[in-house]
Amino acid sequence: MLTCTLEDLGFSSDRLARIGEAMQRHVDAGRLAGMVTLIARHGQIAHLEAHGLMDRESQRPMTEDAIFRIFSMTKPITSVAAMMLYEEGRFVMETPAAEFVPELSGMVVYAGGDPGHYQTVPLERPITVEHLLTHTAGFTYGFDRRHPVDAILQDWIKAQARSRPTLAEWVPALTEVPLAHQPGTYQQYSSGSTNLVCSWLSSLADVPDTDFPRTELRFHGTGGTAVVVYFLGVPDTTPEFASDAALDRYLDERIARARSAAGGKP
């Protein structure tokens, strides 16, 4: 509950009121089904509103306490785990990533042509740990086809999905796809970089690659404090989903397994 005025928190009541109007316009235009907006300062909630629908099929209204599914959360978790090992001096940012994943030393960079017949050039510099953590290693995601390598990567992903590889099998296979850019020259968001970090983290943490996506990682920091991380976002197989309902069931099963492994804790 707000215990002071919005103005006391440094906000304008009139201008905060515009947020709801703007969000509702997105709903009315069909751009978003629904959303929750929140602004807080100094422990006080200055603005909290729900707009639109939580479920369009059932016309269920959005609520202020709705839980949203957020994808790609393996990326920040993996990066935090990496930085914990960095603090322990287990690696430096300039370390060539090939020291952990040898296949990276032989990667090539796309230089022209179409997805079926393309030319490549060698790496001008090694891929480093910093490149992987900052998404500047040259990998791409493959979703939007903004670069010719996106199409190459999409074909590769489809082939990998059919064979359902483990992480240990997936990593060396990824190196068969050319990089879209020379390392350190362009930032391109990708899952490849994070999955490669997962691979070498498993070796630093003495966890087998094949078990890493499902394994509890226990990092012991200063003072004997143990931090346990469960990696849910890097599946050892690539499932196929026919609908959002199937995806929901899959995620529910993964969350249930993780809670069971954590002793029932959320």
C-alpha cells in the first residue's frame, strides 16, 4: 500500500495515468493480448495495472498477480554461474574458448554465396570466453533470416531435432555451421553462445556433459556458501510441440522434475 503521494516519490499522477491508456491501445489494436505494468521506487509501488486478457480462448481477464512465462532464462543463469567461476580465477575473459571446446578452433566464417553453396574464410582471431558471454562470437539465432547463415542454421536445427542429440553431441555438431561474423566484430543474440558456455562450465564444475542440462550444479563460494543452480533451459533433446498446450505440458513437467530434485522447493 502506498504510504505517501505519487508526487512525494517524484512522479506525476497525470503522467502515470497515461501508461494505462497507452497499454490499452495496444490491446484494442490486437497487438498484445494483455499485460501487467508496474513501477516502484524506494519500496513503494507507484503504479500497478492489468490490461487485456490472460487467455484469449477463454476470455480470462488479466490479473495483477498473473505469472508470465519468460523464455531464454538459461542465458542469465549460465552467465551468473560463469562469473562465479571467474571470481574464483578459473578463467579470464581473454581465454580462447577452444581451450574448453576444442572444436571451436576450426570454425570458419561465412564469406558469400547461398545456403546451399557458400564460401567461407578462416577466423581472424580466436573466439574467446568474452565473445561467448557477450554474444559477439559470430553465432546467430536463425529465426529471422536477416543473414544467409540464418537459413543455414535453420536447416541444421531441423536435422539436429530429428536425431535428438545430447548437449555433448550438439556442441561439436554446431561447429559445422559457419559463423555469421568474425569474432568480436558484431553483437548477435544467439543460443549457440550460451550452450557452448554450458558445455565448458560442465568441465570446470566437474559435471559430465551428458548430464549437465539435468544436473544440480553446486558452486562453493567464499565462506563455504553453496549456490545450487538447476539448468532447465538447455534440454538434452529437442521436443516438438503441436500447440501451446503441448508446450505448457512440457514446461510443467520440467518444472515439476526440478522441484522434485530440489526437495520440493519452488
